[in-house]
Amino acid sequence: MRRRTQQERRAQADAKMVEAAIELIAERGFGGFVLGEVAARAGYSATLPIHYYKTKEALILHVARRILADYDAAMQTRLAGATGLGALAEFVGVYFDFARQEPSKRRAFFMITSEAAVHGALREEVAALTRAGSSGLAAMIRDGQRDCSIEPLVDADVFGAVLLGWVRGAISLWMVDATLDLDRMANLITGSMARVLDSRLPSQAKAGG
């Protein structure tokens, strides 16, 4: 049997520690998150996460990036060939599906973004990840404006940030109250978004008239 390289062993250890960290953050939040416990749950010595990540904050940011990478991979599959309003509708669908299929990852990411509001060591990096997400949505909106499917007067940057906040907020409510209907929330967001953005709708319809 071929012996694994050091790079392969490190990648495996990293994957196990990220998985352990996601579980702990989802269970206990930021305050209950300890590097030594991450190592123990992953099956490694207490010093390994310190060697790999140096600090608790660095590991948490690494976890946030890995969660977003998994989300982006799912998004790219669904977005293939979609443009304009169709692409934005797929974004909403993937966001809600990811919450259902990966609840620990979604809860851990929510915990991290919430903590960033009061934790300076996390704030700027999490803000950068958020800006990247809203910029991606703004780019989808501009693509729709170029092909004339999306209202040209819509501020793409502002709407991208609002849409990201909208879906994040809906999922955060659902994590607190699981009786909320995710499908109904997703449909409402998609329908409301179309009313604002669809260039084919008359102005009276956009205003609700």
C-alpha cells in the first residue's frame, strides 16, 4: 500500500478538524469553542490545531471559508447556464437547500458571522466574505440588466447586499424557530424579488398596483 504524503496527511487532518470545529461551534457557539476540544473530537493531539492554525480565531475563519467553499460548489452546479432573474432564483433555492442539507454548517456560519459583530479579530475578514457574497449577487443583477431581463434602474450593489441579508435573516429565524416554513419563505423572497427586478413588469405591478 502506498504511504500517504505529508501533504495528504495534513489535508486529512485539516478536514477532520474542520468537521470537528463545525460541530462544536454549532453546538456551543464561539464561547464554548476550545482548540484542545477540536483536536480531541477529531482524534488528534491537543497541540496539532495550534501548530496548524496558531489561534482560535484563525481556525474559525478557516472554517468559515471552507463552509463558503462548499456552498459555492453547490451554487456553481445549479447556476450553470442560468442568467438574470433565473440565476438569482437559483441562488435563493441553493441557499435554502444548503440550510436543510447542511444544518450544522449553516448554524456554525451563523454563529461566526454573529460573533464578528462584536469580535474585532473576526470582523474585517467576515465583512470581506460578506462583501464578496453581495458582489457576486450584484454581478448577476448586472448580467440581467445587460440582457434586458432586469430593470436597468435598480442599484445592483445595494440590491445584492439586501438580497444576501434577506436570505441570511430568513435562515437565522428558521434556526431559532424550526416551525417556520422554509419553502414558503423562499417562494416569497423569489416572488418579491421578481416584482422589483423584472423589467417586463409594468410600473404599477412593481408598486403593487
